[in-house]
Amino acid sequence: MFDYRLKVFYTVANRLSFTKAANELNISQPAVTKHIKEIENQLNTKLFDRKGTTIQLTESGKILFIYAEKSRQLYRDLEFAISQLNKQEKGKLKIGASTTIAQYILPEILAKFNSYYKEINIELVTHNSEDISTLLKNGQIDLGIVEGESKSSYFDYLKFKRDEIVLVCKADHPLVNKNLKIKDLYDIGLIVREQGSGTQEFIQNQLKKSGIDAQKLNIIMQLGSSESIKNYLLHSEAMAFLSISTILQELKNNQLSVIDIKNFCIERDFNFITLKGEQSELIHLFMKFISYN
């Protein structure tokens, strides 16, 4: 029972939100609160502090989070070590991933997968979400991993990972440390991804929901990759919406900064997509493995 409570705590600590954790775990918010309280009672300590409408980890919470992460890694290693011992998997898997996922998320996971399953040959192709869907539909890849909201009746969709998209500029931009309002976007020069990009489609839909007319935004240029956009921003006063996964190194090196927009947040899911119907054991194995990482 404590294992599940630890999972609830880990999710709340990752999301810093009881509501988001409840949605992710498919349980009620009172149930989340109950599990957290039980851990606090068991450990005789407080795990979260409330700051207005937000929560933060206490020092005890930070310590527990470290051990929860270690526990999660240990369970993952145990499961796949036993799996490798029980049967030697062989075969070839051709995977298509949209650019953000292929460049910034999958490489480390693929290296770990190869360390467990050396007899499984992985081929990764990179395209935007629209092209990945076409390749899968035509049988040119076995599995797709994409961003974006478009759904097709040809495919089954399964959540892979949660992501956040943030407004980014160079670190010495005049508006760094300023809180913008959503309407301020009309006054900012923006760099965007190319048409067909799942990220760009998702951003436009989220802006529309917040009353922003994308046709009236000051779009300076369309560029074909997050790397191109990041390098452009370093030499410009422009800004861009980028996945937080793509800018971790630049944030660490103080090259780029995130600009907060009041009462506006863009979160999305990365999804596995497969053709409808029964999938091979290799596909199931790979999807299960990277879901743990």
C-alpha cells in the first residue's frame, strides 16, 4: 500500500498540483490528499507548503522525493532485469518520432533500452507529427511517438509523457523577469515552427482557447526545428514558444530565459500511436520500457 502512496506523492511533487496529480492518476483530488496525509502521518512530517494557490515541497518533501525517484528507478531496473533473464528478445523495430521527442527525449532512453535488449535492432526516423502519421498509415514504421492534438480513426493513441510549452527569449532580453499578460503577445515578435508541426498546431489551439487570434500575431519567421529557433533567439529580441524539454541546457547555461504569462499555461501529452489492432510483442515491450523512463 505504501508503494502506491509513494506513487501519488511522486506525481504531486512532479506536478506541484493536487489537481493535476489527480487527473494524471485518474483518482479524485480528496483521494490524493488522503494518501499524502497518510504518508505525512507515517513519517511524522509535513511534505508540502501552500503558497497562495501553489504548493512547494518542504525540506522533508525534497528528501522523500529523492528516495521516491530512487525507488522508481530500482523497480524499473528490477522488472527489466528479470524480463531479460526470462527471455532473450530479438528482432527489429522501426520507430518514427516527431522532432522534439527524437532529439531531446528518446536518445537517453534508447541507450538504456539497448543496454537491456542488445538483440533488438532499433531504427529511428524523425519527421513532424503529420509525416509520422502518414508513415505509420502506410506501414513504413511500426510505432509513432508524436505531439499535437490531431487524432485519426486509423490509430490508437496512448499517453507517453507530459510536457510543458513555455515562452522563451534570450537571457538578457529587456522583458526577462517581467510577468506578461496574454494580450501582450500581440506586441512581441514571434518565431514559430513550420506548418505540419504538432507543437505549432497545439500552441495555436491553446492560444485560440485564451482568446488570441493567431492571424494577428507578429510572426517574424517560420523555422523548421527547435534548434534553429533557439539559435535565432540568441541573436534577436524575438521570442518563441518551445517545449521545456528542448531548452534545459540553455537554461542551465543562462543563455535563454522563460517568460511567465499571467494565468496562462500550455501543457500537453506526448503520445504513442499505433495502427488499430493487435500489436507485436516488441512494440508492447518498447512502449512499456520507455514509459518507465
